[in-house]
Amino acid sequence: MPYRETEKMRRRKAAARQRILEATRHCVAEGGFGQATISRVAREADVATGTVYRHFESKEALFAEVFRQATQREVDKVTEALAGDEPAPARLERALRRFAHRALRGPTIAWSLIAEPVDPKVERERLQYREAYAFQFRQAIDDGIRETSLPPQNADITATCLVGAIAESLVGPLAPAHRDRYTGLENAQQETLIEPIIRFCMQALTGRGGDNERT
Amino acid sequence: MPYRETEKMRRRKAAARQRILEATRHCVAEGGFGQATISRVAREADVATGTVYRHFESKEALFAEVFRQATQREVDKVTEALAGDEPAPARLERALRRFAHRALRGPTIAWSLIAEPVDPKVERERLQYREAYAFQFRQAIDDGIRETSLPPQNADITATCLVGAIAESLVGPLAPAHRDRYTGLENAQQETLIEPIIRFCMQALTGRGGDNERT
């Protein structure tokens, strides 16, 4: 008689898979991918290490899945911040601020998602997600050009430049060696980091310097 | 009697090491790190595969060394372009253009240096080299603020934003899937890609829109 998976078994397996993903995410949020060993993940998910490999063909495949889920969450937050009826520049500024604030509030996971050297599998996901961010920005820039709240420009290129600028400018501050300087600090202190980033991006977008005294 | 390395043997070893590095660089320039297998490298360097591992502890260590040498060359080109007596904005614009033009002229190696998913060892080098680029830009921005050719700004953050913007905006065009659209083309066609990138960067730097009709 062929082996038949019962409904109960299927649900139990799905629950174990979910626990493994959550445990990995938790480990990454605490110490990056570098600290998320399979034995630690298994212990935290309360499964045998062999069980992890029954659900994911390799540690890299597990990491890629965790990366995807966590980054999709961040892309969704940016999409949310871009929505609204205001002119495009206001929506874009809100989204860029949201990205930076969220990163500084969860610096370990943000570093892991943005820059931690991991595995080519994760790097490939990273490239795809950079495109997903740029796609969201591009739509808002197109809106801005159409409604003339932004000057004519190549929306595609502006969008990828924005993604590069904001991600790169946070790599240093989020890196394990520097992170303590900016996180766990008063919100006002985070602003000394975020304001110049936003200013850079908005000047590039709008071609206007705004308040140049605000350094 | 203890084994003594003669001068001749030392030179022969150094020459083999150099050939291995050059062969690897050549393979990467042709098809990226992904195509540079140790057996191909050994064949091209005219050594046994075992010899490669006597010089480099692993493929990743070899790749990291090749990455370092090739990227240092690019950083030197940017440093060269930043030198001169002109006001800082002109020097920065020249350096950004140099970076983009060099990338589009050698798209395979540029993609490998900027974005190809490789190995954590190479990723770590990449992060360090991003800092090296930013350091060069920062000095020119500081000059510009001092000589008032640039408005007051956080030079550190502007510099990292510039590195992020120019690198990210080239990732798509250099990627294997899109590369043919921009390379091997007339120079004029490359300009349709480069101009909006330079414009983004210069607007962000100077807070001035310049010629907004130039889309």
C-alpha cells in the first residue's frame, strides 16, 4: 500500500517548516546570517537538525527563503509609504525616510538584508530585491513627472540611483563595527544621519537645493 | 640537511603565482567569476591544478586576490580623474563619468566587480572597496565645501550616496541579461545611459538642477 500523507501529518510538517523559518529569522535578527547555524536554528525551532534539511535542501536555501520573506516585508513598507494622494516628491521622501528609520531601528537584520556577505544564493535574492525597490520608486517618479511635481528625467535611472544611494549610505552606520553609534540613540541623533541622506536624494530627484543651510 | 629554497626556485614560484592571477583575471573578464573554474585557470596559466592550491588556499582566496587587484586598478583610475586644479564639481563629474565609461567598456569584468554574486570572501572585499571609493570622493567634496564650489553638506554621507548611486545604476545595464543593450554600441548611445546618472549625482551634490530640459 503506498504511503499516504494524512492531513494531520501535512499540517504538522507545515508547522515545523514555519518554526524553522521563524527561528532562523530570529537568529539573523540577533546576530546576522553568520551566527545562524543550523544547530542553533534547530534548537530554537525545537526540531532535529536532520528535520531542517528535510525542509530545506541546504543552509543556503533556508537563508535565501528567510531573506526573501524579510525583504518582501520591507518592500511592502516602502510601497505603503509611497501610497497616498500627495504630490510624488512628498510620497518619495516619506518612503526614503521609512526605509532609513526602519533600518536604524532593526540594525542587525537591516545590515544582514542590505550588505552582510553571505552566500551567492542570498546575493542573487538581494539583486532581485534591489530591482523590486527601484520598481516601486520608479512608479512614483513617473507620477511626479506626469503631474509636473518633478522635472522630466529618466525615471528608471533615478529610481535605481535612489536605491543605491540610500542602501549604500546605511551600510557603514549599520555595520557591526559602527552600529552602536547610531542605534539605541535618541531619535534626534538618528536624524543627523538621516537628514543628509534624504537631502541628497531629494536634491537629485527635484533638481532643487531647498534649504542649503541645513547641513 | 634542511630544504633550502634557491633564488631560482623562488622566482619560478613567483612567476607561476603571477600567471595564475592573470589567467583568473582573464577568465573573469570573459565570463565572470562563475566561469572561472580552477581547471580552466590552471590550463590557461599552464600549471597543474594542484599548483593553484599551493599558491592559494582556496578558490575563494584566489578570487578575493583577483578582485582586490582589479578593483584597486579601478579605484586608482577614479583617484586619477579626481586630481587636478579645477573646482571640485568638475573633478567629481569627471571621476563619475570615468567610472561609468570604464564599466561600459569592460562590462563583464565590471559586473563581476560591482555585483556578481560570488562568495562571502569576495563580498567582504567589495564592501571595503566601496569605502575606498567613498574616501576618494569625500576628499574632493571636502575641497569643494572649503572652496565654496559646493554647498555645505555632510561630505561623508554624500560620498557614500554617490558610490551607491553610480554603482547601483550600472548593475542593471551590466547584468548578463541586459548588457548587450548598452555595450558594443556607439558611444552616443552609452551617453543616454550615462547622462541621467551624472545628472542625478551632480544635482544631489550641488543642489542645482542645471539644464532640466536635458532628459
